[in-house]
Amino acid sequence: MKAIDLAYVRYQTPDLSRLETFLLDFGMHPAAPCDGKRLLMRGSGTAPFVYEAVLGSEPRFLGAGLQVASRADLAALARLPGSSAVEPVSELPGGGERVRMRMPDGFEIDALYGAVPAQPLHLPRADDFNAAAAKPRKNVPVRVARQTQPVRRLGHFVLHVSDHEASVGWLRERFGLIASDYLAVPGQPGRTIGSFLRVDAGEAWVDHHCMLVLQAPVVGVHHCSFEMDGLDAVMSAHDFLLERGYTLDCGVGRHLLGSQIFDYWRDPFGFRIEHYTDGDVVNHLHRASVFAGTADETTQWGAKPPLDFFS
């Protein structure tokens, strides 16, 4: 079985209206009217929705969905221990069929096939960048307003797990994910505690990672991350979210592993959520490295996360 892309992340929240206001300001759009029990949000790309929240007594991360390549993959996943049967998805935008499974720490992971893509939202093209060596933008000034900037798509999410090896093995068996890079205990490169995982598309170019799985003392989600259309979009959104009074977690800066320009925020219930742009893409020729440094050393320039950022 092979995953071909991420589909969505799923949360529980005690206040759908408050969360919707934040996600609208963050750059998402309603994928369907909120019925008071479930909130469904989309980006500007073709995914029918990228974020689901259901009403519940306390805020918590529920899980995520990954697209698979065929219905045969769904059938094979349904035969594995702990999997649901193949079931139709009639209540969610895009439809299709899914199999729901649980990772070793209890995260609900859906395999999705056959969802109908949404029509992309019309967006202005990102401005060309005039570098010293080439200046493609001619007679066109840059004018960027401090306002909500649309997110394009779900790029990745990060899980804290109790057993790194078992969790990565689970994801490899069911979705064929492979490692792009590894995190190790600082100063001990032989003690791997984290894996940046990507879909295996052979020669085709894919994001450096769709997931990071990291051993940590507390199990849960670290963050989910959404791609933006360029640096101006990230910076404009950064200023707008500050003006709206939201909590900045860490940003703006450029990661070492994956190279993304990042900007982390906290939603109204304390969960990290990230804007990013300019991430690496890799294929079968990429060779994984091992990083055995501290969290603040994962930033090439800009805001450095605190030492306990990945704890």
C-alpha cells in the first residue's frame, strides 16, 4: 500500500465558532456550512477540505487522513488488525471511501480513496522576485496588504509518540512512507528519535516530508502546517495575525531540515499551527541525513525556537 498525499487533519474543540474565526483569519475558507457539530475548512487548492474539527468537551488532536493510490489499497488495509471495513464517506466534502485505523498511541489515521477534487479558488499570482542575478519583474511594483492571506494546502503535521520505531514501522507498513532525514539525541547521532517521512513517488518530486514522527515524553500533536504562496504572503499574514491579537509561537525563520520559511502560531486552544513557504522537494535520489543538534540549531536564520521546542 502507498500513500500519495495528505488529505486532512482532525481536531476536537469546545468552541467551533471561536476556532472558525481564527482559521478564517489564518487563511482558510469554509468547505461546508458549519452545522454546530462539525467545522470543515479548505485551502485554495483542490483538496475538498484540509481541516476538520468536531465539537467536544475538551480540545484535542484526533488524527489525520492520507490519500492512497487505489481501492485495492483500501481493501488491503481493511484486512490488517485494528482496521475498519472499507466505508463510504458521504458526509464530508469530496466523498470517496475510507478505512480508519489507529496508530500505536491511539491517533486515528484514515486512508482515503476516490474523493472528488474541489475547484481551486481564484488567487492572484505571486509576484516575481527581482534578485541580483535576474530581475523578471519589470514595470510592476510590489504592493502587499497586511491582511488574511490564503493557505494553499496542508503540507505536513508532526506527531509526538511514545515509541518512535513502532510508530514509523506502522506508517511504513500501511502507507509506504520513507525517511528523508532523521533527528537524533543531541550529540548522539546513533540514537535516532525522529523521522521526517515522505510519500514514496520514485522519480517524481514530492515534499521533503508529509509527517515528522518524534519520540517525546508526552504523546500528542506538535503542529500542523499549511503552505503559502511565497514570502510576501507569510510576512503579510504574520503582521495581520499580530494585529488581530493572536499568539505568535515562533517565527519568522528558515528551517534547516526541509528548508521551509516558517511562522508558527497558537490557535485559541493552544495548538501550534504553521504557515510555511519555499520547502524542499526531493525524489528517489535524495539521501537521508542524521541531525544530532538542539532545537535552536534547526533554524538557519530568523527566529530560533526554544530548546524545548520538540519536547
